[in-house]
Amino acid sequence: MALGFIKKVFTFGREKPAEEQAPAEDLTGVDAPVVDVSPASEPAEPASPPSVPSGHLPDEGGDRLEGEAPVEQEAQSQADASGAKEIEAAETSGSLEVESQEQPEDRQAIEPEQPADPEANVVSEEHPIEPISSLVGEMSDRTEGGEEASANSDLSSKNAETPTAPEPSFETSEPSVEAPNLPKGFSTAASAPEPVPEAPKQKLSWFQRLRAGLARTSSQLSGQIAALFTKRKLDDQTLQDLEDLLIQADLGVETAMRVTDTLASERYGKDVTSEDVGRIMAQEIAKVLKPVAKPLQLDLSHKPHVILVVGVNGTGKTTTIGKLAAKLSGAGLKVTLAAGDTFRAAAIEQLKIWADRTKSDFIGTKLGADAAGLAFDAFQQAKANKSDVLIIDTAGRLQNKAELMAELEKIVRVLGKLDPDAPHTVLQTLDATTGQNALNQVEIFRNVAGVNGLIMTKLDGTARGGILVAISAKHKLPVYFIGVGEGVDDLEPFEAEDFAHAIAGTGAVNSQ
Ligand SMILES: Nc1nc2c(ncn2[C@@H]2O[C@H](COP(=O)(O)OP(=O)(O)OP(=O)(O)O)[C@@H](O)[C@H]2O)c(=O)[nH]1
């Protein structure tokens, strides 16, 4: 392919390509591509504001349960046919890959003539793009075991499931921007989400799934509570035993004390049933969770609203991005996904499959390339293609690896050069099975990357779901969604009451 054409593709959407080659200090002066937000200038955008479908997206292969095998085959064949091919091409050519769902002919693997790193002239020695072979050792730092990394590498087809329509409820934050009907779990400052009646059966089904997911947490706890309160009046020793029990269940000291204090004030010296304890526990847990159960607020005046997703390896970043993209694009928003996890080929492939499935644009680069450079380019491309939302994946990293955390800091810094407010949302995914370590993860990622919202994954089947209560009490960061499975539907807006009841093993209030 002629080099001239390749250059054009590489600089797609950039008005001043020469400036992009400037050193980092000059980046503040880089003119971001002018984004015309008027609908008329967006030929590929829907003529009417995005609307939330009431049912599922058009079925592309059956739902998760019924169509699992075909979807996996399809995902695998897609990976073989396109994703893997392009990634392979990118790996060998050192390319930046930009795929537009609207302009598939623009998908090219190209030779960059300049470093992808926008700070390259300044930091190239500090953060050189490393050969893949040298990354192998470093990748072992990012994973607690080789098995996990290789296990994750097999996930792409597993995760490529047909997206289904989001439950309605988004908000946008700028009055001047036409607010779409956002899926449930998102909001904007300007408009309250329109209450859309939901089928009770579907909602109940969700709560049943939440209950099932947290069954190990709640049954373990309620079994111990029942044993503690058999034929005993409430005295100091019982209260102390209960407090210990709640702390062991990862709920945290603060919440454990709230429960015992309330219980003591109501029932001290009297008979207590495990139902009494469950009721008070649900009530006190809900009090802790309500202030953090918030919708993810999108400011669509940014065009795009940039969401950076960070977290320890294997916590579910890529899967969660796919689930979010399905919700957003299902609501009619234009979404771009950027594969900032440049350390794991399977992660790039996995995100590419999610982009295809969710009809999102995809931006990737070669394995081992500078992640901050990719984030910078992705931001420019997402501006140029008038995306509403850009979601950037990052490589998993242990919070105690200073060098890797510095890389994350650099991604945030570089995005801020194109928009001082970017990234507008820094989402951290937390694996519920981690237990107490998650508290420390939030502390460090928050300090380094400015995490301003959480998503807890893998709440299905863990006995450690109580940790979300301790994290909420300590960090008070918004919890936007929770993941209760690997499928595209298995991400739900976080509901304080539902969660509290599911943990306490009591009846749901919201979901009935
Ligand atoms: N059971 C369950 N599995 C999940 C959930 N979310 C993600 N997973 C699975 O967790 C594994 C890791 O998910 P990824 O999305 O690859 O995690 P990641 O954080 O991107 O991983 P790295 O790129 O290695 O940092 C995959 O097998 C996912 O399918 C969830 O809510 N429940």
C-alpha cells in the first residue's frame, strides 16, 4: 500500500498533524479537531435523538443461555477472521489500528512514522516502547500467576456475546446538549432519567440473580447468626460475637458497629431472633450504601465523554467495558473503545470483539506499544468521529508496582492535554472475590489515577460480597454497577436496598 495513503489514514481526523509530532510540552497547544455537534454534520448519526429500546437488541445469535455455542463459534470465527488477523498485522507492523463501524474501509494497519507516545520526545527514555520479548517478564508482574494470564487469553470468544438492550435510564449533564434516554445506571446533571416502567418479572428475575450470586455470602452469614442467637438474650457477649462475625464477613468495623449498636438499642436484654438481626443488618447496610449508589453521570457536551477503566489484572475491566458499550450503543450513543491494554494480545482481541458486537468503533495499537500514546490518539480519533463516549481499557496492574502505576498516571496526564477535564470518569473495577485487598486497591488507584467511581464484578458465587459495604463506608466513592456474571446482561446498576437485602438474606424492597 502506498505510504502516502497510509499516512492519510494514520492522521485521519487530525487537522494539524505537524503539531502532533511536537514534543510533550507542545501538546497543550495542539488544537483538538473541531467537533461539530450539530446533528446535520453527522451523516452517520441517527436523525432523531438516541432512544432506549424497550426490549433486547436485535438478536445476533440468540441470547447467552440459548445461543452460547453459536455465539462462541461466531466470536471465534470473528476473532480468526478479523480481530486476530488485524491484531496480528498490528503486532508485526507496529501499527495503530482504527476501525470505524461507519467507515469499515478506513480500517487499515499502518506503519507509524512517529512514536505513538505523545510525550515521546520527553519521556521516550523513561518509558521506551519495549520489545514484546522483554514484556514477558513484566507481564508476570502484572499477573499473580501465568495461569491467570493464559486463562484470560481464552476469554475473547467467551465474552463475545450478543449484546442485549440496556434497561432505560441515562442522564446528560449539559442543558444545551440534547439529552438522549440513557440506559438505567447512567445519568446527566441536566435531566433526571425518565422513569420507564419495567416488567416486574424481569426486575424480580434480576433480584433473584443477585440473591443467587450473593447466596454464599448471605447463607454463611445467616447460618452463623442463627447459631449465635439460638435461645439467647441479647447481652454484651452476644453483641461482641455478632460484631466479630460481621467483621469476618468483610462488612467492615464501622458497619458491624452500626448493626450492633442499633440492635442493642432495640433489643438489649430481650430475646432476639435471627430475623431481627437480618432486618437490622439490611437496614444499616442500606444506610451505608445509599449515598454511593449513583448513576454514572455522562457529560455529553464533551464529545466524547472519556471513561478510563483501571484496576488490578483480571478484575473484569475488558468484560465490563463490553457490557457498558452494549448499554450505551443500545441507547443510540456513538461509542469508541480503545485498547489501552497493550500488554496482552488477547485483551486487545477481546476488546475488538466487544467493539464489533456492540457496533462501537475500535482503536488499537501493537502489543507492547505505549499505552499513553494510544490513549492520546484514541481521544483524537473519538473527537474526529464524533463519539459520544470513549471508553479506554488499560492493562491490569498490581497496585504495589510503582512503575506500572506511574504508567497509569501518564495516561491520565496525556489525556488532560487534550481536555483538562479528561478523563471525565475514571472507573475502577474490583473483583468481589478479592476480599480485604480491594480496600487497598481503591486507596492506591484513587491516589494515582483519580478514580472517581467503582464497579464491583464477580459478585456471583462469592462469599466475600460484604467487602463492597466496607469499601463504600471507607472510600465513599460512587458505585455505579455490579457484575454478576460473564454475560453482556450481567451488569446491573447498583441498588443499595437490593444489595443490602441480598447480603442480609432478607426480602427485597425495590425489586418486588
Ligand atoms: N463470574 C464472573 N466473571 C466475570 C465477571 N466480570 C468479568 N468476569 C470474568 O473475569 C475474567 C477476567 O475478565 P477480564 O475482563 O479479562 O479482566 P481484565 O481486568 O480486563 O483482565 P486484565 O486485562 O488481565 O487486567 C474473565 O473470565 C471474565 O469473563 C463477573 O461479573 N462475574
